[in-house]
Amino acid sequence: MKKANPLNLNTLQLKTLTLLQAVAEIPEAAQKDEATGHIKLTALPHAHGNHFHVGRYTVDAADATGLQNAGVWAALSRKGLVETNFPHDVTLTRDGAVYDTGMKDQMLHAGHD
């Protein structure tokens, strides 16, 4: 069985990557390059109140602080999980898109369709 979090990302990095993976599932917010497997994210969610919506999920705003943190984006980039020009754009690499954060079920709550 494959180990969750094989690169030993910290909690904030894991949460941020989990959110980026969820955004990558939204057709109007992501563009996949079939040749490389990289996914350019064209829109990131913004909180309203204590939560925000990512596709069909609702996410606690407290779980999204890494989206505004240059250090988190830099760490994910160093580990080969994203390519970024913080804070303007981010692209999930193939490795970032399939990375097992182990956090999806605890962070992404059934919201609306």
C-alpha cells in the first residue's frame, strides 16, 4: 500500500495542495495539458465568512490560509508539486495532481452541486 504524504509535507502544505487538487477538478477553473499532465489553475476560491466553495465541496476558511502564503507555494514548488508565479498563478505538476495528501475526506465537505 502506498504511503500518504511520502514527501513529508507539513500540515499547511498538505491542506494547500489538497485545495489545489480540488480546484483542478473544476473544468471552468483548470486547464490540463495532456502532453505533460500538468494542470494550470485559472481561478482560486475566495472565502465568504468562515467558508468557501470549491466545486461541489464546502471548505472551512481556516483550512485555506496557505493559498495566501508565499512560503507554502515555494515549498510545494521545491518539491516538484507545483509551478508557480506567486501570487498570480499556479500549475499543478503531474506529481502534484496525484499526490496523496491523506486530507481530502477531512477537509472537503459535501456542499452543493
